[in-house]
Amino acid sequence: VYRFDISREDFQKIKDNEKDVLLDLTLGEKKERKRGDIVVNDQTFSFDLTADSYNKVLSSFIVEGENIVKIIPKNEFRLDLVKITLKD
């Protein structure tokens, strides 16, 4: 579980499409299959890939204040890095 805060000012910029919230995952070995669900606040989406990275724009899932991201694996794989960035 990963938590981060979005200020009122940044939330308004996200709503106005001036900024995006990006999720970047760095995963284990390229050859292995990685399957799982990602829950952002109360919204869920899935991934199923063999790549060693995964990226998704989370802007539509974000709320003002505290946000919670849960990564729920459906099989065993290595999760090396979780990075959430606010980009122009």
C-alpha cells in the first residue's frame, strides 16, 4: 500500500488537465509473466505483462487530500520500484 497527498492547488491543476499523475512500476525479470490488480482509492484496473516496467496515468482516479494505491499480485513477481509523479 502506498499513500500520497494531493494539495487543493495541485488537484485543481489535475482537474483542469494542466498536470497529470503518473504511476511507474519497475518489475522483475523481463521474461516472467506479471499479473495483478492496482487499486487507486476505490477504482481497480488490472495488468498482465512480461515487460520489466509498467506506466499508467492515474489522474482520473485521484482525489484531493490523501490517495491510496494498492498493488495486489495475482502471481509471484519482483516489484523493484513504485513511483508516483505529478507532471506538467
